[in-house]
Amino acid sequence: KNEVEQSPQNLTAQEGEFITINCSYSVGISALHWLQQHPGGGIVSLFMLSSGKKKHGRLIATINIQEKHSSLHITASHPRDSAVYICAVTMDSNYQLIWGAGTKLIIKP
Amino acid sequence: KAGVTQTPRYLIKTRGQQVTLSCSPISGHRSVSWYQQTPGQGLQFLFEYFSETQRNKGNFPGRFSGRQFSNSRSEMNVSTLELGDSALYLCASSLALPPQETQYFGPGTRLLVL
């Protein structure tokens, strides 16, 4: 079993829909990261969370430490949101980053 | 401020050769991490440097090595290249050691081993 699991693996939605991507982890962490990777390889760090909730524009990230679960939400989705969204956690034992497999999101106009 | 830069952006090598990739972090950043991304394995952690010292190493063979210079620039070397080394190699920098600091990623070096 992977230490970081993301769901769904693939997601296709219509423009304007509310999007939720989930991340569950099984190790002790000191932080959780959400990253976005567009075709071509560029990776952008969206959020770094250790508790609670963060909001940036149409993006919202939440984390529940007790349940070892985080969600990334996109409101009013747009085709330019199409990308791979990656969840990664920093282990509190050795500070190594463990990556989820990513969620490929396609938003259709 | 300029972002993280990686050179070269694209590279084609043959099996058995060696390759050196370079990463220049954002000015002032002292931590550099390297990752390998392949379609089958996703993102895999290679190593992490801070102030010229390797602080963490992933589960890769000894053919993969790296170093960091006093100006925080980092190089990664892969010797005796194998076909399976074909991947996107990403470098990320942060002010101090993660996780306290957000990492900023470079555009990557795409390596193709023939």
C-alpha cells in the first residue's frame, strides 16, 4: 500500500463545476503539499498545510490531521485548471517528501 | 527574482554514458532537492542538499550522485546510464530545509537515454 493515496486518478468535468481531489496518507507528517503540474513538466507549489484550511483564489485546501486526509477544491473550474494535481507529504521522522501518484484533471469548455 | 533554473532543458545520451545536470536555485535559497519523474513511477525523491551537505537521500543506486556548491548551485550526476534513466529530472529550492519552507520547482531537464 502506498503511503500517500490520491483519488480519483483521473477526473473530467465541465467548466464551472466544483472539483474535489482527495489525498490520504498513512505516515506521521509535519506538512502536506498540493502541487500543480501542467503539460510540459512545470510544477507549481499551490499550498503547504500543517493544519486547518488555506484559500488562494478559486483554490481551497483543507487538512484533517486526525483522519490523515486532505482535500483540494476548485470552485468555478475553468479549462486552464486542466493539469495534474499532486499531493505530497513531508514525513516528520526524516523530513523526506513522499508523493502521491497525482490526479489528472481535465476541464471541458 | 529569477526562478529556479535548470540546464540543459533537454538531453539525449546513449547507454553507458554519464550525464551532469545543473540547478541554480532562487537567489538566497540554501536548500536544493532533486526528483525524478517517470510516467510509471511518478515523482521520486533523489536527494536534498543544504549548505553544501547532503541531508537526505532517496532509494536510488549509487550511479546517482550530487553535490552543492558554496553559492547553493547544485549538480546531479548519473553514471553508466541505463534506458530506465530516461525521465524528467526536477530540481526544487527553498530558503531553508523543507517542510518549514515552500519549495519552488524548476522547469526540469528531460533526459532521453537511447
